[in-house]
Amino acid sequence: MPRFRTTDDLDVAGKRVLLRADLNVPVKDGKVSDATRIERLAPTIAGLIEKGAKIIVMSHFGRPKGPDPSQSLRPLVEPLSRAIGGRAVQFAADCVGPEAQRVVDALKPGEVALLENLRFHPGEEANDPDFARQLAALGDAYVDDAFSAAHRAHASIVALAQLLPAAAGKSMQAELEALSAAFENPRHPVMALIGGAKVSTKLDLLSFIIRKVDRLAIGGAMANTFLFAKGRPVGRSLCEADLADHARIILSNAEEDGCDIILPEDAVTAEKLEPGVLTRTVGVHAVPMNAMILDVGPQTVARISLALEASRTLIWNGPIGAFETPPFDRATTAIAKKVAELTRAGQLMSVAGGGDTVAALAAAGVTDQLSYVSTAGGAFLEWLEGRELPGVAALAVD
Ligand code: 3PG
Ligand code: MG
């Protein structure tokens, strides 16, 4: 992990602090349906308020192509204000120029403003130095608390960090510390649990992770491709047959690297993916031709649980079954509870991340019982691929 400054290293009293947040939160019918990212930002804002900074929050939202009222950050003013104990949040209807300047100029120490969606300006995604200079004109210091956007080399993340004294916010710091603890100096044995639908989106991740961990359990529809590659019948299951060779290479590399691979031994199958549908649990050598594998069976859950008990560190990304559709949530929930139990007992340091994973942990009711749950999707995956994240590199000091 690179060395970086934290907000403790910045002198912010009476200064204008540009705080890069990730307020790209899920919104349903005009309401924030998961406020985790907003809540995680609150301690950074509270710390800056305490030091008498003027706080200017900036974020992207969605993927607008130019100004688009349906992707405005204005609806986030109220949830943000709630997350910081009901303090007022001013809103600037543009993130640069006279409107932003007017709102920033009116801030007193300890006050908070939110700027309109950065992506309304094409300069943001282009990492345009001019756009970064316009943002920089609004602040005296820069704090990045948006780990979940750190895989984007955008102006408010990369170019801006070079223009002002820069530091990591508290949640960025917590995220980097947790990921480093799991990756750089972990207690062994280290286990990875990787699920999700497609091998194709996780090839790089799997290739990298087998070099890092002592054992890897593969679940989700992804596992079907591995079963298929080993000559098992997968019926009508989701399976990327064209990746069978890749899957075989990953398996043989894992063997060379001394990484034990745990694949499903039994499967919960059905003819349709529908809530409450009739299911059959079978060994993976006996999946019926007309059936789909939709979850791992109890024997596999037991095997994974034993492996967890024998591990000291866990990195988890991706659900184990089609968890949104009960009863195919059983294995994911059982394993989530096991991970929580071992973590509570101090036996396991557990780090999980990725959108679906977080939803699955929430459904199992254990989100706050893991050592660390990342709210990042793409950034978490790129970290697990061993890539340098531009937003992390931009904060590095040497
Ligand atoms: C995310 O939600 O994963 C981040 O905010 C990044 O968003 P993006 O994928 O639109 O760049
Ligand atoms: Mg995304």
C-alpha cells in the first residue's frame, strides 16, 4: 500500500476543503434505498466540522452525458444532512463557475455545501486539467473519501489531487487499511470465496488471487464453468462453455501455486429460476439434463465451512447461489452466518465487497459482523485483480 496523508496531516481550520465523495447511491422512486455510502462519509465530515473547515462535498451520480435533471444530486441534500446529524447542507446547482463560487463564498467554518453532479461536465471523465483547475479554485485543500470511485481516472479524483494539498478521508483510510491487512500482511491460511454469475468478468481476478491465497472456494454460476471444464454435466445451467480452457488453466496454475481449489460437490437444481420452485439436490456428477444449478448443496456448505474454520483471513466477493430468489439464498446465507460467527469469535479476519455481496450480507443480517465490508463494486474488483487504482495512486506521497 502506498503511503498517503490523512486529514490529521492537513491544516484545515477556516479553510475550504473539497471533499470527493461517492454519492452514487441506489435510488428507487426518488428515495435512497441504501444509504451506506452516505453514512460512511459522515465521520469524515464530522471530523472536518470539528476542525472548523468549510466543507464542499462533490460527487458523481449515474452516468449522465451532460446536464440531466434526472441525475441531479439535489435529492441527496436531505439524506446527507440527515447523516450529519441534521446540519444544513447548501446546494450549488453547478459544480464549477459563478454558481459554485457563490455558494462556497457564503460558507462559514463548520458549514457544508454539496455541488451538483460532476459528470454534468465532460471534463470530469476526461480528467481534463482545465476542469480540475476550475474545481481547485473552489478550495484550499482536497480530501478523497471515495474509494469506490478510485478505479476512475477522472478530474476530481486524479488531476485535482495534484493541484491542492491532498489527503485520504476516514473511510478511504479504513478501506485501504482493511484491504492491505487482508492482502499485504495477512494471517495465514488465507481463503478467498469468489462467486457471481460469470467467469468472464472475473478471469483477471481469479488468475491474480490464486497466487495470493492458500485456498479458493468458487461458487455462483461461475462455478458451473469450472464443473463443465472438468467434464461434469451442467444441464441447462448458466455456463460459459467457451471459457472451459481458461478455467482449466486457472485450475492447473492454482495447483502449481499451492492454492487449494474448492468447487461445488453438490448442487440445488430446478427447472426454473423462480421463488419457491420445486428443487432437487444432487451430486455434481448427477445434474439432470433439463435442470439448472442454482445454489450449492449442504455438502458443499459443510466443506466451505470447514475450510473457513481452518482459515485466519477471508476475502469474499460474489454470492454463492442465485440468492435474490429464495430458496437459492440458503448457501449464501449459511456461509455468511458462519463467516460472521468466526469473525465474532476473533478467529477470522473477514473482508467482503462488491454490490451483490453487500446485498447478500445485508439479507443475511450480518453486514456489521464482518471485519470489513467494502461499499465498492468495480474498485474492489480491480483491487482484487492486483491493479493500481488511479485514485489511490493520486494520494500517494513518497
Ligand atoms: C460505483 O458505483 O461503482 C462508483 O460510483 C463508480 O461508478 P461508475 O461505474 O459509473 O464509474
Ligand atoms: Mg459501477
